[in-house]
Amino acid sequence: MRLELKSRDLTRVGLCNAADPCWELASSVRLLRDEEVAFGWWRRRVQGRLPESFPVLRWLYTSGEVPEFLLPAGGDLASGLAAVLGTPPDRVRAALAALPEPRGLPPWAAALRSGSDAALSRLVQALREYFMVALAPHWDTVRARVEVDRQARIQALADGGVDGLLATLRPVLRWEPPYLVTGVASPGTPRRTAGVLLVPTYFTVQPWIVPGSTGPVRLGYPAAAEDPRVRRAPHATPRALAALLGPTRAAAMVLAAAGCSTSDLAARLGVTPSAASKHMSVLRAAGLIASHRNRNTVRHSLTPLGMALVDGAST
């Protein structure tokens, strides 16, 4: 993903005011896709408790680009759900037109595609039920993590301006003017921008974008557990990390910090694609990387635990 920020965009870089319930809800549903392995502790807690309506949410949030009306900006859960409920039927129909047919889902899912008010009300109920089961028990932690990130970004902006702020988004995003770059593909990469709103997110392991129909692009990224300005993305494999994981897997971790595919990894490490895949399987099982399939390519990135390990070994 490469997001171009022109001069006018750089004058409209913003930061969300607090943890966003609807955004975190969407991110967490995306984490529950079958191929995801991140946040294993949380997945194990919620898997047996998900409401019966969850398959509809999975259809809405993981079939491609998340419909924008499901991501009202800012506010608390009540105001967010009220905004969803107040979405005009024609906007709902347009937003869901590109989604696949809701086969095997309750009848109200199909009615939702036609803009039914009753179906939209049922969706809001499903969103509330899911939030209470999956997110409410962890919401204090979510808010605290996001606030740590926000305060660090605000200070970075005060110290170094917009350029300094964007530079702190490493390793998940690299500021290479005029582009913000990540090794992970995003289905929502916009053709044009009107500024960027940064959304630190607890329930995610990779950046993702929601193009704004009128306002700025919203860019979600993993919220940092500590001041990101003290992090250093290493250019060489730290010896402490190599001693812990072995030189090949340690180098793989460093490469994954910027995002990479299995074939990229094999070429950079000088091993076969099969061997690279095995190394990543071990790191994934340890919760250090997350892997995401995009068509025929599997791309790898660090989890928050992996970021902490790489950064700690390089200090």
C-alpha cells in the first residue's frame, strides 16, 4: 500500500480524539477471519460466546472494503450506533451492492441490501450484542492503549511537525515523502486524498484505510503500547535477537517489520520459499508475526508482540 500525501494533504493531517468503538468493532471482526492468527488470547475467549448474528457481521466486514456507513467517525458506542441506524436506505443499498450474496445468512441480511429499516434496526442490535461480548470486557484496556499512542503522536507533532509525526509510524508504516508505505495490501487505498485522519487501533496488526467520500481518508494502525519515538527500526539484525531466535529467524523478523511476502523473504534470506514459509510458520505460532493472504501472495507483518521484541533487541 502506498498512500500519496500531497502538500495540501499534509495541512490536513489529523488524529482521532479517543478510541473509536465502531472502528474497533470493525477491526476486531476482521481479526476473526479464518486465516487470521493474531490476538489468539482474545480469539479463544470470544469464539464460543459470539452471538448468532455474527455471521452477518463477518459478511459485512470481511467481504472486501468495509461499508463506510458502518464506520461513523468518533463518538461513543451509542452515538455511533445511532448514526448507523440513521443511514438513508439509498446509501445502505449503494454501500452493500458490491458485497456477495448473503447465502446461508438470516433473511434480514438480504433485506438489509434492499435498505429495509427493520433490517437496519436488526443490524444495530447485532452490533451492540457483539460489542458487549467481544469488546466491552476489554474496553478500558483499549482506551488506555489508544490514549498512550495519541499522547505520543501529539508530542511528536509538537516537536517535529507533521513530518516528525508521520516518521513515528514506523515500523508498520514508513514515511517516504510524499508516500506513506506499508508492505501490506489494502483494499481501500484511495485514488485521491483530502487529508488523513490517523486512527490508532487496538484490535489490529496491520494498517488499513477507509477512503472518505467527502472528508479525509481514515488510516488505522496498531496503537503503540509505549512512546513510538523511542523505537528504532533496525537496519541490521540485532545480536540479542539472533541469539534468541537464531540468525535466520531474527533476520526474518527484521524484514517483516517493514512487511514482506514469502518470496521476498526467501530472496532476502537466501533460502528456498519452502524454508522461508516454515520459518514464518514458527514465528506465527509464537505470536510474533501475522500473515495475510492477498490473492496468490501471502504477506507477513509483525504483531505488537513482535514489534516489542524487535525494538527491545535493538536498543
